[in-house]
Amino acid sequence: MSGKLEISSNNPELGDAKEELEITYEGPILKIGFNAKYFTDILTNIKNEFIDFELKDQSSPSLIRPHNDLSYSCVLMPMRI
């Protein structure tokens, strides 16, 4: 199923940012927060253009890996929002 991912950031010192991306997603609407530094570190180390991002709910760890590549996996814990 196609959909949109909205990424937003709020930093009192740097301001707000918002971006929308086209994604393929299956599941209910989910609002979840992550530490931007940890998320950026993971994406910097993935060289693929596409990633697989597995989410269960807003309080469970998420699994991030390069699309169709099981050789590299990262677990990212959500933050309370």
C-alpha cells in the first residue's frame, strides 16, 4: 500500500522542520518519535537508496535495514512523545 511518511523535527534553538516522503506501508496510522542523532547515524551507514523500516507500535523497538539485505540490521528504540 502506498502512503506518505511525515518527518518532523522541533528544536527550540534551531527551529522546526517538516518533510513528506512517498512510502510503501502496511498497517495502521502510527505516530512515533526517535532521537534524530541515532536515526541519522543509522541512515549514514546504510548505502542503499531504499530501507526497510519495521514498526510494531509507538513503544516497541524498530528494526531498520537496507532493502532486501539481511546482512546489516539496526534496532532503534522510540522516545516518548
